[in-house]
Amino acid sequence: LKQEHPTLRMSQLKQLLKKEWMKSPDNPFNKPTKAYNQGSILPQNVPANVEDSDHDED
């Protein structure tokens, strides 16, 4: 970065570095997030026969 911009001050180089890091795919905070309660639903955790009490047929 210093070779690309030799005339910049150290604080300006740090700002450029931070700007590039925020866009980088290596940045873990740059990855898409999902809701806390949106876990992966595995087939073994879901009951096979789900009955709702709201839909009773008498």
C-alpha cells in the first residue's frame, strides 16, 4: 500500500487499509448474517407427524 501511495501520511494509509479491509471477503464481519433463532432444521429434529390443536376436525 505504501508503494502504491508513497506520498500519504501514516494516518491516511491506515484509513485506506481499513477501507479495503471492510470490503474484503476475508473480513469475518463482512459475511452475511442470519437471525439468532434461524437455526438449521435437521430432519431428525422435526417430528414426522405434526398436529395443530387449532385444526381439530370433529
